[in-house]
Amino acid sequence: MKMKRGVRTLIEVEHLTKRYGSHTAVDDISFTVEDGGIYGLLGPNGAGKSTTMNIITGYISATDGTVKIDGHDIADEPAAAKACIGYLPELPPLYQEMTVQEYLLFVAELKGTRKKADRAAAVEHAAARAGLQGMEQRLIRNLSKGYRQRVGIAAALLGTPKIIILDEPTVGLDPAQMIEIRSLIRDLGKTHTVILSSHILSEVQTVCDRVLIIAHGRLVAQGTPEELAAQLTAKGTITATAQGSREAVVAAAGKVPGLSDLHVTDEKGGEVSFTAVSTAGTDLRGALSLALAQAGCPVLSLSAETMSLEDVFLQLTETPESGKPESTAAPAENPPAEAAAEEENEKEADSDESNL
């Protein structure tokens, strides 16, 4: 996919940090979002995606760092910055006893559309963009999860924001609903700058023009899906067996550019088996075979296994302590740092206006 416009910077995040006591939820993140296209924040649950989005939208404050929305500092000019954003939280703030039309008219009024006729026109347009035609008189409580997400997206569109921010927009949807919402997001990307968070790799690959991978509160990789696929899957493991002495085989393999982490796995009967990692982004089996042959070490077997993007994603986001991917299961009790984070979030949310 290609960026649609990309003529100026709409969001500038510099050294963004959020701490809750001794717990660092977001750790010195910096990135920019250009005008046009769809950006994805990808990471496992608990990586810091929602905290980053909440700071960008002004829902909570940062400990350190700055966020500028179309030139407006979210801390110094919150009203001007928030006027540029339409925000859909992971749990949309919907009033279940209202009809779709009543709720959207209410949101349009909250966003400053004063004239009744203008509100009606804005709601009609937003409902049409979100695929809610024919659902305007339905009670929100009677809608499916997919249609409730559409109502939340329609609310985000009201006020003609330049940026649409969607936090885990497909969570809890069935496969058909996920496809519909992803199609809607792609359509919105034609006229808005869209940022969505997700822990689903295939979703970000399918929908987004540019991806930012967050793990443990840090930005660990960014680029287009194609760039990340090329960069991150470049590492592959080569397994080989050659005849000759250990010293000769290791010396010959060690001379191949782009081959590293060579480990001998077996040695018997004049045969040496080993593994090595290819970091050059190309298939190095031919170069390795030639180097071994020139050293007088005939190759008996040679195979390569390239890491999938899923494997690399898991590697990038693994927990540093255990070396295993983060668990998405909720703990029996909130640890102190998370409990403090939730308490502070509630206090900050109560002291500021929600983004609708």
C-alpha cells in the first residue's frame, strides 16, 4: 500500500514517557505521523499501545515528553489539539438506551455543531460513512458488537477531524464483522489520517500503510509492512553438514559475508554439522556451498529456514526476563504498579473531558 498524501506532519511525538510510581508504561517513544494513510501501533497486550493513544488524545497526561497535533501541543493547547482528533476507545462510550441517531446528534452537539440542521446533516454523513444506513432508529443496546463499533466510528467522524484514532477496533468481533470493519478503516484512510492499535499482526499487515511495533513501552521497529517484512524476515537459520575437519569447515563458513552466529552441532566420522544465521537479507546457501567447496570441504546437506514475520514479531516483543512472549492472560490480582496505573487513569479521566 502507498501513503495517500503525506504532505505534512500531523502528529509529532518526542521522548514520550509515562510512569506510574516505579512502573514505566511508555519509555521514551518518539515518532511522527504524516498527513494521509493508515498507521498501525502493533504490540502484545500490555505493551503500551493504549497508554500512548490516551496521551496523544489528551485523555491522560505524560510524565515526560511532548505531543503536538497539527502543531498544537496537547498539554498547552488541548482544545485546539483535540479538535483535530476523532477517537474511538477500545470500549466505545455508548449510551445503550439511545437510538443511533439520538446518540450521534448528542455527540455532534458536544463537539460544537450548534445549528440543528447542521447537526442533522453531519450525523447523516457520518452514519453513511460508517455504514449505518437504515440503523438510525435502532436502540444501541439492540445492536451487534460490529454495529456498535460502527456507531463509535461514526461518532469519531463528527466534528470533521483530520485524524481518526481507533484503539483495538476489531476486538471481540466475529470474522465477518472484522472483515467489514477493516474494509471501513481502509475507506476512511482515503480521506483521513488513521491510527489504529492492534495486537493482531495479520490485521496490521492487511490494513496499514505504516507500522510501529511497541514492546515493553518502547518503540522497537517501524516501517511499511513491506519494509518490515524485508528487514525482519531477513534473518534465517542455515543448517549444513560438510566433510572435513572442524577447523577447516568453521573457517570456510566464517568467511561468507552476512553469515554469523555459527555453532557446531555435531562432529563425527569426518563430518561436521553446524548452524549459522543469515543476516544479509539474501539466501546465502549458494555462497556457503561455494566457500566450503573451495576449502576442500564437500557439502553433504544444506537447508535454510527463514523466520516468518510472526516469529520475528514474537522475538521483538518477548519478555526480557524469561525470553518468552508476554502472556495475554489476566493475573489473579493486579500487581501494585498496574493497580496504581488504573487508579491514576481514573483520576485523570475524571478531571478532564473524554474524547468522543
